[in-house]
Amino acid sequence: MKAAPDMTRFFHPVLPARQLGKTPVCIEIGERRYVLFRDQHGRAAALDDACPHRQAPLSKGFVRSDGRLACPYHGWNFDAFGHGRSPAQPTLTHCDTIAYQLVENYGYLWLAAKQTSISALTKLGWDGFEFAGSFSTLFKAPLHVALDNFSEDEHLPSVHSSLGWDEGGLSQVSFKAETFSERTEVHYQGPQRRSPWLPFLGVKAGDQFHNDWITRFDPVHAVFTMFWVEPKTGRQRPLITRTAIFMVPETSSRTRFHTFVFFKIANKSLLHQFVPVVRWALLQAGRRELAADASFIVNVADTPLELEGMHLGKFDKPVIHNRRLLQSIYYGGKGET
Ligand code: FES
Ligand SMILES: [Fe+2]
């Protein structure tokens, strides 16, 4: 196995902030474990999850009344900056461990190395868009396999039951992909199939469904913009959704997705009176679609990193480019963990 690059050079979303209470939590990025905890002021902090003494997991320890995280083995304890003390040898000076940045953004805690500039935090939120909510989904597959799934819409009829077109509509789908040195841009449009969610979103079966997305690798995430057009009049339906999906490789066989859903409703639309319903429908539908991908992905989890031998079609152009950028940008050209 090649040496794993340091993933903490990027800010990754790792946990909904409300899930970090008094008990320390272990999270993983790229086969490395980090412990999250809150000190006596409620401030969220992150340290390496291996005690510098003899590597016991600090996440199995507890937060003392003075806000220091205590190791469960011999009680060495640490503040939010990683400054350590040994109760048995108070004069010992090599007790410190590595501390990380942990910032809250859109209800999630985002982790990065201390030296990573805060300006590297991915900007979410766009003019006129409202935040609907967020959720996480576990993909039991390596990052490259999970990313492949979010690089094409050819699988919509087979894997999904509501999103976009069914098999009958597939031949009417138009598709364009543009590849750049740091991103991939993809545009799909095709007939929207029937779905129980459509009335809640002001959409009708037969509308032209547009799915445009941009994938970047600092860290790996894709931002999908979806909207619908009424085919007879060419008028756009009032709802536009924008969904940012972050793909965090916890281990070489497990990827955690963190999804942030936004939406915008056109001025003067009746849909403004039903914003709570729109928000609810978007989150429910989003969770289901991600769950559909996650439940299928286990079947292709062993797909190799090399694409040789695969009979690729036109829809796979972004798959190829994303795999390249995954290696060169996210893994820093050093190979996958
Ligand atoms: S291993 Fe943590 S105090 Fe000994
Ligand atoms: Fe999918």
C-alpha cells in the first residue's frame, strides 16, 4: 500500500454538530482516526485519536470536569490545543498530541489541519437560495466507486425510482460534459418520469428535467443544480434545487456522504406558500435517492481503480476525468489508500 497523503489539508465535513455532546466521538478520514470532543466551554475540538503515550483510543476516554479529554488507559489528559499532561509524572514534557481545526458550518463540524487556511473551507449558499437541511449516508464502497456513481445519470432508470427519466425516456436524454484541470461540468436533460414527489415540488411528469453539476476535488464534492421546464411553453417551473454532496473516504472500503440541500423559488410563485412542504419533500426525496445509490453500490464495491477492460459509453466521459482528478488533486498523485 502506498503512503496515504494527508487528507486534512482539506476541510472535510465529518459530523452533524448536534451529534457531538459530552461523549467523545471517533471519526475517520482516509484510514486515520480523529477524536472530537467538547471542552468545559462547549467548544468543539479535534485531536488524533491515538494517545501519544501508548496509542490507546482517546475516543474511548471521557471529558473531565476541567474540560480536558482523559485517555482511558493511564489517564494522560489533553486540552483542545492538544497540550497533554501525565497524572503519574506531572513534570513530563512530551505529552502533547496533534490538534486540528474543527469549525461549524451549515450545522456540520468540518475538520482540517491547523495550517490549512480557513479560506479553503468550501463556500456553500448562493444568492436567493434557502437552506433546506442536511443528512449523511454511508456508502459501503471505496471513494472511487462511490464517485463513479455520482459521475453519470445513465443509472437513473435502473437504480432510482423517482429521479429524472425512466428507461423509456433514456433515448431522449441529451448530455454534455466539459472537463477542466480542476473540475468536471456535466449537463443532462430529459423527460421527468412519474413520481409521488412531483406535486410537492410544482413539477409534472413529462417536464424536461435538467441536472447540471460540477465536481471538484478539494475535497471531493459535487454540486448538483436541478430544475424543470414545461415542454409546451418552454417555461421554467418555479423551483430550482442545488445540492452539495461531499464524499469522505473513511477507509479504503467505506465512504461517508454528507449532503447539503438548498432551493430557490421564483418570485410570485404560489409555491412560496408551501415552503415547509417543499423543504420536507426535498429532504425526504434526497435521502431516498442517496439511499438507493448506497444500497446498490455494495454490488460494485470491488470495481478496480483501473478502467482498462471496461466497455465505456458516451456517458462515462466524466467517470474517466473524475477518476484522473481524484488521483491528481485529492490523492495528490500519490495513489489511493
Ligand atoms: S495510552 Fe493513553 S495514557 Fe497510556
Ligand atoms: Fe444515483
